[in-house]
Amino acid sequence: TDRDSLFNLLEEKKRVLESTENPVESSVYSMAMATMYYNYYNSNRYSIDDRTHIEGDAPADMREWSRQNFKDTISWYIEKALYNQKALLDAPTSEYRENITEGRDSIFTPTMYDILVNRAINMVADDSATVNDLYARLIKAHKNDTIVRDAAQFRQYLYNRNLNDDECPAGFADSYKTTPLYVYVKGYELNHC
């Protein structure tokens, strides 16, 4: 069945993850694990959300996991994926084109760290504290790269604006006027404010 295939794939990825010594590959495999658990949960959330969470270790059979078990496992793999921050910041996305589809040519996601943080943000979008923590980490990692830092700050602004259903402040794009991001921000302002 499809579920058995997924369980076999998860076990295979775990073995590969445990055997790799390359920190970037380890991070990519960890994020792949988080993504597989996330996708399984989302595909089956209607039945998973009805399960009672039992404190302690997760059951051996993932088909018995609660929402909290999935959330904890996804978070664990995300943290494992982002653990080697320096190696990920030193790994340009251009070297991993075959492994990524989104952001690989963007000036706003020049490193594998950027790609993996953005993937993590997409997975935990319903947890605003975690999303804002991930944006803070991304912004701090790029404190000297104004393009990437400003792009992350803008995406964080949009996330929080949408979360709180806030109005755009008048002329908010003007604060980006001297940055390469201005065209994108001004376009957003013109179309959404």
C-alpha cells in the first residue's frame, strides 16, 4: 500500500541520514524527513486530530501517533536540519540545484540555510512563535547581507500582517526605497494596500 511505501521510504531516509557525514547533506535529509512527516500528517489530519495524545514516547507505529507526536517529530527534524548553520550558510544554492526547486536562483535565498529555513516556515506556519523565531534566526544570520536580511524582514512583516489581518501603514514601502527589494515591496503595496 501507499502507507507501507511511505514507511519504507522513511526508514530508508533514516538510514541514509545516519550514514552521511556531510553536514549539508545531513541537513537536507533531515528537512526531507520533516517534510515527509508533515505531508503524511496533512494527508491524514482528519483522523489524526481525533486521536488522544498519550504523554511519553511516541508509539512505535506512526499510524497510532497523535497530532502532538507529529508536531514534535517535525520540529525535531527541522531543528536537526538547521543545526549546522555555518555549513549551510557556506553552501550556495547553486551547488544543490538538482535537490531544490524553489529559490535556487533567487538573490533572496542564496544559501542552503535560506532554503531550509523557508521550508521550515512553510511547515510551521500555524505556529506564529516558531515562525517568528525562524525569521529572527534568518535575519540574524544575514545581518551583514542587506538584501537577504531585508527580504526576510519583509516576509516576516507579511506573515504577521496576514496573521493579524492588519492594514498596510501608509507609505510602508518607502522604508525599502534604497534597497533592491523596493520594487517588490512597492509592487506589493500597490496591489494589496
